Amino acid sequence: MARMRKDVNRGLLRRGLAGLALLAAATVVLGALARLALHSGSFDRFDALVGVRTPVSERMRSLAAGISSLAGALFATVISALFAALLLARRRFAESLVQVGSGLSAVIAQDLLREWVGRAPPSDGLGMQTGSFPSSHVFFAMAVYGLFAYFVIRSVRAPGRRLATSLAAALLVGLVAWSRLALGTQQLTDVLGGLVLGLVWVAVGAWVTAYRPPHGRSLNFRRHR
């Protein structure tokens, strides 16, 4: 039993390190493409062509600000730790570790990308201290809430619950994306960049926790009675 656990831990560690390498590679690739698009004017042309503007009332702006706060860096980090604690309480150790790692790595990658790409925020977002690409709020919403939703979906069998969880996660991410546009703090390309990066984080987290040892024993080490 002890030897089996060691084998599983080694396999999970290798996959976890590979996952971090994939996240780093995705961050570099997206950052390089974003810099090219920014300096060539492709971002501005696309945003002008699509012309997504969401004029809202002061009441709606307050609502949008509240929704955005659900995916701020500090709040997302705290929520990620809370989700990890819930998973840990259910003895889903690997998923708990990946959940908190996803939140922390997303914050680090976001800071690096914003400094590297260096896209100036829209006129309504001049109060932002760093660049606007990618949207950190959309990125964190996907990387934290989206990943946790995936773990929940994987643990339930009822199709109705799976569908409800998927719709709830999609609605939350969609509302966060809308809030960034409604507040005028970011462009559509910023929001799309955050969405793409968040999807990568979810995919890698799912891949890491999908590891199974050769004999197919669950990596979460649940006790069987």
C-alpha cells in the first residue's frame, strides 16, 4: 500500500510539473501573440470593427462593479483557498492542491502578462495601475470558478446536476465578462484574452487530476469501508 502511494505521488508530481510547464508555455505564447497584435494595430482594428460598447446607467454600473469584485485578484485567491478546503474535506487531495495552485499561478501569470504586453487601458479605465490585457477578472473567473465547477461535475452522476453546475459556471463567467465591458475598463480583446487563458488553466487542471496509476486506483486515496 505504501509503495503504491509513493508510485501515485511520483506520477502525480511528474504530471503536475508538466502541467506547470504547459501553463508557462501558454502564458509565453499568448503574451508574444498579444504583443504582436498590439504593435501591429490588430487589437484596435478588431475592437473598432466589432464595436462592442455597453452603455449602462449608474445603477447598472454599480451592479457591474459588484459582479467584477467576485473575480478580483484578492477575492479569487481567497475563494480558491476556500474551494480547496472543501475538496480537502472530502478527501480529494489532488484536486484540492490543483485548485489552490490554479488560483495562485493565475495571479502570477496575470501580473507578468500585463507588464509584458503593456496595453494601455481604455479611457474609462485610466485608474487601472497596470495594463489591460488580458482581463484578469475573466481569467480568474475561469481559472477558479470554472475549474471548481469541473471538479463538481466530475463528482456527480446526475445529468441534471451536471448541467446546472455547467450553466451556473458559464453564467458567472459571462456576467464577469459583461461587467468589464459595462464598466468600460477593458476592450473585447482583453476579455477574450482572459477567457482563452482561463480555458487553458481549466484544461491543464483537468489533465493533471485525471492521472491514474497503472492499476487504476484513484489518486485521491479515499478510504474504502
